[in-house]
Amino acid sequence: MPSAQRFFHQAAFWSACGSAVAILFSIAASQILLGAAILAILLSRQKILLPRPWLPLALFLLGSMISLAASRHPLEGLPQVRKLYVYLMLVVMFTVIQNMAAARNLLLAWCAAAGIESVIGIVQFVHKWQTARDLHRNFYEYYLNARITGTMSHWMTFSGEEMLVLVVLASFLLFGKVSDKRMLIAGWLLALPLCVALILSDTRSVWIAVVCAMVYLTWCYRKVLVLAIPVLGLIAYAVAPASIQERVVSIVHPHGTTDSNDFRIIVWRTGVRIIEAHPLLGLGPEEVHQQFYEWLPSDIPQPLPPGYYGHLHSIYIHYAAERGIPTTLMLLWMLGLIVWDAARALRRIPRGRGDATFLLHAGIGCVLAIMVEGFFELNLGDSEVLTMFLVMTACTYVAVQAANLYTSEGEPI
């Protein structure tokens, strides 16, 4: 390989990895580095590689663009056209991450970066608690609209990122190959601030999603240990601040309109009305934001409870209302395909700790977390969370590709 080509090959790798880690701190920095990686790939003349989910993803994006072209105000959907750039992360990462060691190291860098982010979030929580106390405000009501964000612009982005990293770290601790026990100890120590920050984020949908992912990982590691999860949950509840305990209880007993329970039912009902009227193409990208109040059921009393009415707070309802049922099915196909391929690969590789086992379980765990949280939030509509999901998908398929070197009985080919 000529020296110039080798240089651009390395530049593509480091720029892509830098983009993947930078998303935990700055979307601007991440997207600049993504652009640098794309340019370096082109200059290095590397072969562009596509993981298996490229087809349902391409059909999802094609359906989105058809929906946009058929919408009432196509120009309003231009932000979604620009977001096509973010989806290139899947192709870029799968092209440059050519072995499982590189995928493992990238994800461990994620964990370290998220550890820093979680400490920032914990410090923010202490500051907000002190501020509410100085202002003689009810902390529960004050904090719901001013939750910790780390270096992100919104608490949903912060908690969504922490969710994915915690699932990855848990998979590494349970299934990863560790040559030095100090790394394992460091991983467990890193899990502490991540868990604390996630609890303090007050994001109930993320809590539920993380529990579901942890049940999956624990079941695969050692089934009997699943019984410890509710015990740990009770301990966490007992030692949590009173405001966090109130937030847990609010899942079934909300504080009137202070919590988002009623608000979410309103946006979901509105979304169902849109889907019934526009099942094939939806209203078009960004049109839910423009037309929401036109589709609001007439029996909903005014004024509406506080909340953000710019989207429908569910990937299933929102994408079906915005882009149509067929396009949404393409997204579900992609998510299901990732789980299917990773699960099949796990049956092919040798048992025991290893990079492939870690990456495949992490991939399944992250998809489960995304799908569970997606019932309550438009998480894949968030560019930061979407970027991390695409990176994780690429790393998962590096392991799937490696598993193809084994027979169905787990013997090397």
C-alpha cells in the first residue's frame, strides 16, 4: 500500500473513532470528524463495506423521502434531509473498524468518556439541589424542568447516551475477555457513577429500558442472578433521594400534570388519529410539529398539560404518523434483523468470554434498550442517540462477520 494511501487509511480510522467518541460531548465536533473520515475513506480508496441492515435502513430513508415529497410543506422537512448525513456513520464505522479488537477498544473509550460525562451530571445535580434549596422551591417540581444534561443540550439526550454506554459496559463486564483483572475492577468502579447519573437523570423511560436490557444480559450470563435485579432495585430505591423515589412512584401514581403521563396519552391519541387518516405516507417529515393541533382529539380538555408537542414521544407512533406504516415497518425490520443476526452469531462462536460474545450481547442489549425506551420517546430522532446506535450496530456486525468463520457447531472453518 502506498504511503499516502496508508496515511489516509489511518486518518479515516482515527477520524471515525474520534467522531464516535466526540458525540458524547459535542455533536458539532462529531459531525466535523465524520466528514473528515468520509473524505479520508475516499482518498484512501478503501472498499466501502455495508452491514446487512443497510437494506431496511435504505428503504426506511427512501420511504422518508417519498413521504417528504408528498407532504403539504416539503421545505419544512429539510432538517430530515440534512440528517441523512448522520446515517452515513453506519457505513463509515463498518468500513474502518476491521477487527473486533478495534471495536472493543472504541466501545471502552465510550465507557471512559461517558464516565466523565456522568461525573459532570452528578455535580450538576448537587448544584441544582442547592439552588432549589436556596430558592425555597419544591425540588421535585423544580427539577423536572431542569434535569441534569452533562454537556448535552437536553436531559433526554444525556440519559439516552448514558443508557447505551451502561448496557455496553455491563456486557463487557459479564462477557468480555479481560487479560488484566485491574481492567475488570476499573470497569465495575466506572459503572458506579454511570448508574448514579442515570438514576439522577429522572428519566423513567430510560430506567425501564435499562432494567430490561440488564435482565437480558444477566439471564444470558447466569439465569439465577436475574433474581438479584429486583433486590438491587429496592436497595437503589431505598438509598435514593426522596425526589427520585417520588419519580419512581409517579410511573403509576403521577403528580397530576406535573409528570408527563397524561401528556403522553394525549400525543399518542393524536398520533393514532393521524395514522388512521394517513396510513401509507403519513403527514411527512416535520409535519407532525406543524399540524399537531389540527389532529388533536376534540374531547381533550384545554389547557393542555405541560409538555413538548413537537413530536409524538414514541418511535412507533411518531414515524407511522409522520412517514407512514410501511416506512415504520422498515425500521422495525432493521431492529429485528440486528437482534436476529447477533443471536445467530452467538450460537456459532465458542462459549466463554471473548470479544465476539461481548460485542454481540452488547448489540442485542442496546437494540432492546432502544426499542423499550422507544415506546415512550423518539430516541432515534435524536442525532446523538442515533449516532451511538449506528456505531453500536457497526461494531455488532464486525462480530457477526467474525462468527461466520465458525461452523454451526462452533468449530473454526
